[in-house]
Amino acid sequence: MGVRAVRWVRGALEPGARHDLAQVASTLHADGTLSGRKALVRAAPQATHWLVSARDAAGALRLALVHPGAAGTTQRDVRLADGSWAAELAFDHTPTQALPDVGDVLPLLQQVADDALLATGAEAVGVMQRLMAETLDYVRQRKQFGVAIASFQVTQHRLADMHMALLQARALVAATLKSMDLPAADRGRAVAACQVQVARAARTVGQGAVQLHGGMGMTEELAVGHAFKRLTLIEQHQGGLNVHLQRVVRWQAAHTTPTA
């Protein structure tokens, strides 16, 4: 008998929350049922269970375990630009499975979000490495005016910029790993700063790869087009550049001593 893999998906963000894990209006009722909405939960259509954040009667943030298809559940699947799937979820007195009471789970949710953000940054580095390899192979074969376009100085400059962006992102992801055991505020600043650099590198490498391939770089037949779309979504993961820059700024303001 085969073993079915169990996939858990965390549902935390709600419409209007703007990437703030603390803005949760979903309610965990005294009878153990759940009411509320969650926005674009990635991989929700493939999951066997959902962990959903909600507030109890006292206003504390809790987690509720929900089985897809449970009574009172509405699911609208959405295909994202990179071909992956997400879903918008709504609950109306949906029955949940009991979980141990561990108190307010906001610190835990933020830690999981930071771990996921860094993991996504590492994924982006892998995608960029693939794009660099594909692009180098292409410019060495593609000829214009009888010579490979890799011999053109403007192409070499573009490749150098892409390579430097990749190296910086890879180094910062590796360095940020050392910050994951720091206090929450310090960990958050490190992860946010890392995401800013990764997002900028993703744009440099992704756009460079597509432009050096020409129009065929956006076709479905090439891995380059798929990788570019994936990097575009990673750039917006848990908010765009402004969201993460604001997190760094808040940390800086909290750790700056006013001068007389």
C-alpha cells in the first residue's frame, strides 16, 4: 500500500492585512468552529490540511487545523503567473480539529514567515544560477554579423552585472543563515535586508536573461521564461521592496540613539 504524503499549508494573511500577520479578523468560536477569510494561500489546492490563524474570544491569536472540504468552507483556486496554484479561502462556522493551547502564536508565525522568506531567497539564488547558465550557453551559440554575440563588449558588460548581482545575493543568503537564531527584531531586520538584495538581483538577472535571449526569452518553450516568471513572484514574496525596506527602517530607528 502506498503512503500518501501529507502537506500542511499555513493560512495567515487576510484581505486588507497588507502582509501584517497581526491583522487577523478570523474568529475561532467557543464551540471550536472557525469563521473568516484568507487571501491567496499558496499551495492550498494541493494541501491535505490547513493551519489557519484566528482570534479566540479573548482576542489571542491561535491556530486552527482545518481539513479541506469541511462544512462551511469555500475555496476559489487561483493560478499564479509562474504556473503555481494558490487559493482564496472562506470559512463559515467551519469545524476544526483541536490543537494544544500554546498561547498567542504571533511570534511563532513571524518566525515561520522569516524562515520561509529566507528559504525563498535561497530558491531565487538557484533560479538565478540556472538563468546564468542558460544565458551563457545561448550567447556563445547565437551569432550576429558572423560572430557569437558573447564576443560583443555590451553583452559582456551585461553578463558581468548579472553575475555580480547573483554573487551578492548568494553571499547574503548564506550570511543571513547565521542571523536566524537572533532575537526576533534582529532576525527580522536581517531577513528583510536579505530579501531586498535578492529582489534587486532577481530583477537584474531575470531581465538580463530575457533581453539577451530576445523575444524567445518569454516563450513557453524555454526554461528562461518560466524562471523569469518565478523570480518575478519571488520579488513580491511577503510584500515588495517597500515592505521589507520599511522593516529595516523601523529596526534602524529603534536602535539609533538620538543625538543631543
